Amino acid sequence: MKLSNVYIKNYKSFKEISVDISDNTVIIGENNVGKSNFLKAIDFFLGPKWPMPHVLTVDDFHNNNTADPIIIRLKFTDLTAIELEEYSNHVNDNQLEIEMSCSYGADKIVLKYTHSGVWLRAPNREKIPFVLVPGLRDIVKQSAVNKWTLFGKLLDSVRKTITPELEDEIRVKLTEANDLLLDKVEKLNKIQDKLNQTMNEQTSIDGLKFEFKTFDPTDLLKNVEIHIDDGTKCGSINDKGMGLQSSLIVAIFRLFADTTTDSCIFGIEEPEIYLHPQCQRFLSDTLKRVATNNQVIITTHSPFFIDDVDFKDLILFKRDDNSTVAKKIDPLISQSDISKIRRNLDVGNSEMFFAKAVLLCEGPSEKISFPILAKKLGKNFNYKGISVIDVGSSGNFAPFLMLLKSFDVPSFVMRDSDASGLDLSDYIDRSRIFDLSSDFEGAIGLENLLDAVNSLYGTSLALSSVSSSINAQNPLFKEIQSLVPRSVKLSKPRVARYVSENMTVSDIPSDFSSIISTVYNSV
């Protein structure tokens, strides 16, 4: 069975929320909007410790509202025939729903099947495997061998391969080791004899002996500890750097994806922590493979984990009236529009999902130049959480606006003069659209363009060499490209960066300054 929905009421940052879960759920949002709280809610319900009221404080209740109970409800679908039979008394419409509720000051937390009202017992709760990998990585806990850790889930497959014959063989060997230890370690033997003698005096029983409880293969596996030789010293992973520890977690995930068929729900907070960009991309690919047989729920601030995510799996958490709310893609957005977005969505453009405001433009020149020019004007876009996004062409404005509107991300549009007739009124208010009098290169001026080209490419173009017939069919940059040797391929982004970095404040076109101020002041 698969977790399909999580409902939370009156818990931490959640007044009330219902979130649909897929096989590969990606939760994004600003800091302190409730992403970690969401995973904590699931872990409180299904984690290693049975939920007890004494661990809850006033702060665990939303806005300290202790008058109402905390409610966490988990819905499961895709039950197998065996599961449908096992939970037949609790299933409704082929769905299983379990609920946890707790009132402040209560002496117990109630866990029950929602449909039947029957209490959920510990053995049945533990049949639902949930593994939490928190943002504050504790490699000691993550490398422990139990059913609530990734490493434990991996070694669980080993336990299942231990046959009764092998178990008997291990038991014989460990008994021999037990006898050898008692025989060779004289002090331990004396303690055993003295303790036996004392017990005999008290109870007349003469049969006390020391044995080591390691003949059980499960106990043997619990003592497995990971050691790594990193070229300086072979030692426990607990003593290695955070980067190496994070890499180990990546490696365990890879192995889990490749070797196990068991199904599990993984909650992973900020998987990008301590990983360089290439490793983040690799882990993102690995988690997608893990999600083919399991469910993965991650919270992230990294565009590498949303670069090619299915938009229906993406959830944006925001604060609304001091409560966490969830935003998802509008299901009415067509596949054709989604394809247009996909073609222009790279790691750089993926940052729009994390922005407080987005300025959409038609090309890379604007994307590069406007943050630079804004900083010169004392309006740092990064400080305000503003992203400038290149949509590729004016025909892509509408799909991007529909997507951003779904996630409630405030947007602006800056377009060239040839796109001014495009009707975007269904997606954005006219006051948030800026129409340039020409294209970007025309706006920054011929003199600035020629200076950039001559400085970057070693040419000697003069103002007099440029045709006066500049129009939409023969834009300025195209005209300049025709004047340089064929071997010289001009780069719009490179030229735009040079011009922007060398402009003084007085050189910045007035319409650029106005656009920058409007967008900056909107946040």
C-alpha cells in the first residue's frame, strides 16, 4: 500500500492542511514555513517511538492552541489483495485511513483506524515502514541497525537470508568463543564463580554462568559498525567529516535502490546538505530510482532536486495568516504548455519556485543584466528574493505565468516591442507588464554595444559602420554580427554582462530603472 494523503490539524505551524502524496514528492518553500514540521508529523505518528503525550509541549499546538486536539491522519491506497484481507474491517472504498489525536494534558494519545474506530496497536503501526533522514544529520543514528533507519532497512534484507542451518552454525561458533573467553580471561571467570557462590548461599541454586547474547543473528547485525579508511586513518564513520558522512548516506540509498525489493516511505530533509552540485544531481537521480519501488518525500532548497521533477509532484509551502498552506500546479494547465515550460526550465530557471517575486523576460541578456543593474541602483534583487527568468520567447509567457500563478508566486513581465500586442490579461494584471520601446540591445544603445564588442572580441567597429535601417526584421545585434568576421560568433549574454558591469548609474536607461524599482518595491 502507498501513502496517498497526509492531513494535519493544530500541530506546530499547521492550523489545518491536507496534502496529497505521490511516489516522489518534493516540498519546497522559504525557511521556517513548515517543511520540517510536515516530516516531523509523519515521524511522530510512524517513527521509532510510540507517540506519548508527555513529549508534547504547548509549542507543539498551533499558535499554542491547547483547547483543540492535535490530529494527524494518514490515508493509504493501492492495497494489495493480502492487505485488503488483513485490514478488511477497517478499509473503506479500498482505502485505509489511520488517525492519531491528542489533547493537551491527556494521559494518552489515541491511534485508531478512522473507518472502524478500532484502536491501532503497536505491531500494526510498525508494519508501516517510515524512515526519516533529518536535516541535522546524525550518522550514529542513521547507521544504527533498526527498522527506522536507512542502513537498518538495507541490512534487513540480509537477516532474511540467514537460514536455520547457518544460524545453528553461528550459534556453535559463538558458544566456542564464549567458552574461550571465560577460560582465558581469569578475572571474568572469578567474577562468575564468586557471583554463583553468592547466589548459592542465598538460594541454594548452583548454576549461574555468563553467556553472551550474540548467537541471535539479529543481535549480530545490530552490532555492525561502518569503518572507512579515507587515506589518513581507518576509523568509524562517526569520526569522519560531514561531507564523507553525507556521501555514505548517498551510497546507502544507491545500494538500497539496486538491491532491495521491500517497500518503504522515506522522509528526507534537505538532501543537498554537505553535497557539492554534481553529487546533488547524482543523489537526485538516485532518489528517483528509489521512488520506483518506494515512496520518497523530500524537502529542499536546491534547484537540482526540482530541475526535472514532474510538476504534479511539486508542493510549495507558504505562510498564510500565520499558518502553513500548500500550493500545487493547476491541473487545468495543458500538457502542451507544460512542455513549453520544460524546454526552458534549467537549474537556473528552477530558482523561480523559491522566489518572492519573479520578473519574466524573453532572453538571456535581460536575465544576466537586470540583477547587475539593480545592484548598481542599490536594489539588490537577491536580498529581496527576486529572480529574473528567461522564458525563451514571448510565446512562453502565458505557460510560465499559469505555472507561477498556481504556486502563488508574484510575477512581472518585461517584453520587447514586437511582443507588445500579445494578450496576457487572463494571466496577469496589465500594470505588471512592462513593454520596452525596442529589444534589449536597442535599449542599451549602439555606443555601449560597440564598446562591448570591440573590447571583448578585438574588433574595431565604428558608429558610422552600422546601418541606419534597424527594425524588428533587422535588429541591432544582428546588424553588428554581420559586420564582424565570420569566425567571430558574438554572444548576447557575454556582451550583456560586459555592458551592465561597465555602466554607470546615469547610463542605465530610465525605463530599466523604473522596472527595477517597481519589482524591487513589490516585495
